[in-house]
Amino acid sequence: MTKAPAPTALKSATEAVATGHPRAAAAAMAMLARGGTAVDAAIAADAVLGVVEPMATGLGGDSLAMLLPPNEAPLTYNGTGCAPMALTPDHVRAFPDQKIPERHPYSVTTPGLARGWGDLHARFGRLPFADLLAPAIELARDGFDVAPVCAREWAIFAHIIQNDPASNLIYHGANIPKAGDRFANPALADLLASIATHGPDAFYKGVAAEAIERAARARGALLTVEDLATHEGFFDVPVRRMFKGIEILECPPNTHGIGVLKALETLDTLDLPMDDPMSMIEVVKATRDGMKYARNTVADPSGDTVCTAIVDREGFAVTLMSSVFKRFGSGIGVPELGICLQNRGHGFSAPGHINGVAGGKRPYHTVIPAAALKDGAFHAVFGVVGGLMQPQGHIQLMLRVAAWGQDVQEAINAPRWRLESDTRIALEPGSDPAFATALKAAGFEDATGAGELGGRSDFGGAQCVVRAPDGGLIAGSDPRKDGTTLGR
């Protein structure tokens, strides 16, 4: 079998999109062509991703964004939802380690995505809000061809949707779609159309909220219409750290972006020659320590996500990420709405921890859209999906781009490693054998086969747009996903 050539970076003059599906990229470019902002384009892409990658994201999930408006200070947006007000520490004391199991009904938290779209559009949008959702509505109504990576994950996690009658119906659990199969979700199309017409309140109040409460209650989850009606997102400021002359911007807690910066703080003082396997050993150790710092400060979850990175012709740069956490989230479907509910409550720690369970509290979050500045100006927007892989992917990507000067697509294509624990690491095929030998000598165990993707570790999926030396843009999209880049 002939191996397909690795993708190359897309070079464009004034605007670029990197995202996880060609349909999402096309929707984003359509908004830019009409004079929309990067935020308009990102919302359109994200809405499409919720249709075409239902195991990863959707209206039952959360969102976060990194925003670099031209001539303004960088901002983040936190669209993560809180635990139901009824959830108390007593609910978890009987669980192993007093931690909510990943698919337990108590893991369901308030979805923040719809409100996030509304808040981002209200502050930074230009086109009519309804226009942004039109491509997603059309795909949900008329159907789309299931992409290869999406089909693979659909099959691997079929048992999750098959355990819930509503999800089994929504996502065709009796006949899991294969690559190229046509899939439509008319109930989701109706929900998106309602939000397009009436705004996010069409999700958080009225018949949609009642349907969510009804589905949650039927499976023993605690989410109520009151939890939905009181949800709010908020804008914040990034946390930041210099690394090899580039300022890295991450989202503040409740995310684990601080773990990335902790690792980069250590690595910034080291030479890290590219041809020395011990350089990567130092990166692994710094990553381990950074993640341990975040874990001890907050918690330790993993999951699945989607990412869109966009720069528009006015220089507005944004990374927007959304997620239902684990594939198909809690597995609890809402048949009237064509969605599944996320399971972010699994991210809570035991009672007594700073991230311990409490009603109305946001759990620790894996989603970390990021950006980079050079000499105080936009240099890159990026994200790496894959739960526990997200901080590890950020560090490996920035090592290659900032310290080693690699082209963005070359850096994305390069083999990755993934720490599955403090002492166990999985290497992606194609990794340097000398690195594997050095890892063993440093006391790390091979974790190949320990991952949740059918025995494979999830090495993530990166999307990135970088400012080129000539002032143009260079976009890269990860071949590990179904994504693409577009620009003009």
C-alpha cells in the first residue's frame, strides 16, 4: 500500500481557516467572504462540527475561546457549564476514590455552547446570527457523508450510544454509519433553527430546556430547567508565559492551561538541541511535572474536542474549541433535540480537593484554545484536541515551532508521544527509536495499547494559523483528523 503524502501548509495573504472538517472550513470561509469577522466564521464552523462530529462536540457540550481582536488586549471566553445545583458531596462518597464515574448520570453538567455562541457574536460578530447557523442547519436537515476518522470513532464508541435508547435512536446505534454513509439529524436541525431565530434562550428556556430535564431525569441525572436558565459564560484574560522569544497565551483555570505554562517555564531555560534525544526527555519530564502541577491544583480528566483557528482580513485571530468531553459525552441523548449531554462532572475531584464536587460549580476543564504573540503582536492561534493530549500537544507543537523553527504543518505532522501516567508513555508510530531507548533508560514504561481508542492512544488533532515572515498567513491542519485548511 502506498502511503499518502503528508499534508503541506497552506499559505494565504489575508485570511485563513484551519479546522477539523472540510464542511466546517467551507462554512467559515463563506462567512469571511461576506465580510464577517473571525468570530462569525468560527461560530459557523463550530456549529457545523457539532453536526458532522457528534461524538466530539455539539449543543450538549461546552466551549472556550482565545480571542485576539486587532488593536485590543487578548481575551478568553469561558463557556463551561456548572454542575447541577442539586449535586452535593454526599452523591459521590460511595464511588471509588469519591469520583464521579465517567459515564454516570451525575457527570452531566450544564451545556455552555449555545450561550457561548450568543455571547461571542454579541460582542464580536458582524453578520446576522441566524446566517452563522444556516450551513449547520442545512447539513443536519439534508445529511452529510460521514468522514473516515469520524466513522472510526463512531464505531469504537458505539457501545456508549447503544446503552441509551435515545442516543441509540439519534446516532443509529443499530446500524453504525461507516465512512461515506449518509447521516442526517432532523431534530438537531430544528433545534439549530430555533436558536438561529430566537437566540440562545431557545436552548436554555422553554421546550428545549424541558426536554433536556426530562431526558436527564429519566436516566438519573440531576440537571434541571433552573440550572439551564441560570447559566452564564464570561470573558476573562489569558495567562501567559514567554518561551523561546514567543509569548504563549493559555486559558486560565478552570482549564489546565496553567500546566502548559509551567512546563514551558522550565523548558525556556534549556538549550534543547533538536538532534539530541535527551532534549525530548527533558520535554517529557517538564510536561509530566506541569500536568502534575495542574492536577494537584485542579484535577485530571481526558476527552474529545473540536478546534477551529481563524484569522480574518482585519487581523482578528481566534481559536474556538467545543466539546462534549468523552466521546458522546455521558451517552444520555435528548431525542427531541438530536443531542447528547456532556459528562464534564467526571472532571471533579474528591470532596475536600479544590476541585471537589459542589452544586453550581464549574469542574476542571480539558479544553484549552491558545495563541502566541511575537513582539507583542499576533503570531499564532492554535489548539490540539484530545483531552489529556491537549496540554501535551501544545508543548510539543510549540517546541517544534518556537524552539526548533519548524514549519507549522511539519510540526503538526511530526510523531507525538502521550503520557498516560507519570511513568508510562505511548509513542506514535514513526517516532525516533533513539528516543524510545532514551525513555526506557530514563525509567519510563511503554504504554502502547493503553489508550481508549480501541487500544490506541489518542495523539490529538492540531489546528493552527501562524503569521508568516512576509506578513501573510500559514495554516496547518492535522492529518490525524478529517480536517483541512482554506484561505485567500
